[in-house]
Amino acid sequence: MIRIDSLWLAVGPMDMRAGSERLLARVVQVFGSAQAHHGYLFANARATRIRVAGA
């Protein structure tokens, strides 16, 4: 089982074609670093899909 202490929701849309490296690069760009045991949620522009990236 993977432990997740916190979930963070991105407020801007993200291209769903982006790979996990690009998603985590966006997290580092916004927050300065990706924290261990945190999940980051990204939605597309129409808010019909969601992706989770974890650190």
C-alpha cells in the first residue's frame, strides 16, 4: 500500500499528454520541490479527466 499524507489540486489545466516527468516538473516549478508521500492532482482544460502524480 502506498501512503499518501496530502493531496494537492492544481488550479490551472494541464495537458493530459504530458508524462509523469513533466507533471512533477510542474510541481517543482510551482512549489519548489515535490514532497514525499504527497499526491498531486491535475485536470484537463474541460475538467473531464484527472491524473495523479506522486512523489
